Amino acid sequence: MLREKNILKYVKDSSVMRPGYYIGIDPRKKLVILGIRGTNTVYDLITDVSSSDDDVTIEGYSTHFGTAEAARWFLKHETKTIRKYLETHDGYRFRVVGHSLGGAIASLLAIMLRRCSHEELGFSPELVSAVGYATPPCVSSKLAESCSDFVSNVVMQDDIVPRLSAASLARLRNEILQTDWTSVIEKEDWKSVIGMVTNAKQVVSSVQDVASKLADFAKFWDG
């Protein structure tokens, strides 16, 4: 945990495609840290569900529109700040951290920075790494593999967020529809099975309803 005296910048409020964040230093590990907050406001929810009709890519790899736009915001507006603190803290490295939505943005920002040159950044891209906590799916499997040397994701057991995506919800729906529940009920306690199915249905329905409403709002905002 960083001491308050080591917090160099703190932005509490979120805006569309830019969650709250802080910049600080960890003298013990010699790190300049950019910490990006997870979903906390309606603006963050818009970032979560924002998508594009066109393919969104980083050097040909698929990624999520909302988090990619947020990462580009940090790349444009805070790279100079990071460079300044790295220049004044000799021997330090730069780490981006974040939880949930913040983890996705942190991961994408690290990928973008790593693809920049020393001349563009003013510091070596080799100094950049990222750690996400409960990072939701935000890149293709190929892009995830390509950045595994400098991006890490910490997942707590069966946490649903790192596994939550349109594809995973579709797989859950198809599995429920295709399962022979008669044979399952014969083998298991039918009450627990029905409860499990009911809960799964409610989760899928509620996520779809919320996502649909927020996506409509995001399109209205972009328009």
C-alpha cells in the first residue's frame, strides 16, 4: 500500500472513457505507478459497454472499444507526466495497475506503451509492465499471449468478471438450452438444480437488460 505522501496525482471523478486514477511512487520497489479505478460511476458503465460496429484492433489484434479508447486517453494525456516522474526518480520502472475495468485499461495501456519507441515516450518501453485484478476479457487470445511477459492478471477463484463476455454468456445460454435436464434431475437433487438454472437465467437476463440500456445511452452520447 502506498503512503499518502507518495501519491503525486489523484483524479477522483470519472468521465466517459476515463475512469478515476492516481499516480504515485513506491520507493521500496522503485516503481512509478499509475493506478486506474474499476467501475464506479455511470460514466464507467458506459466505458464498460461501449462497442463499435467496426473492428477495433491494436496492430491487427482484436480488442474492446471502450477500454481501448480509455487507454488511448491515458497514452495521450499522462505519458508526459509519467516521463517526468521517471526522470526525477532514477532507476525506477513504470507499472500500470487496475481493478476490473481499470485492469483492462491498464493492460491495454501497457501494450500500447510497449509498442512505442524510446524517442516517442522519452523513456524505454522496456520499463513498462501492468498488473490487473479481476480484469475482464478485453483482447483476443493471440494478443493476450503476445503480452504475457509484461502483463499479469490476478483472478480470485471463480470470480465471474474475468470470465464475463458476450461469448461466455452465449455459451452459458447454449449450454442451458442444450442440456438434458431430465437426466440431470434424476442424478441430482432436483431442487438445487432448479435453483441453479433459475439463478443463471436471472443473471443472463439482468446483464442483457442493463447492457442493452447502457449501450443505447452510449450510442446517444456518441451521437
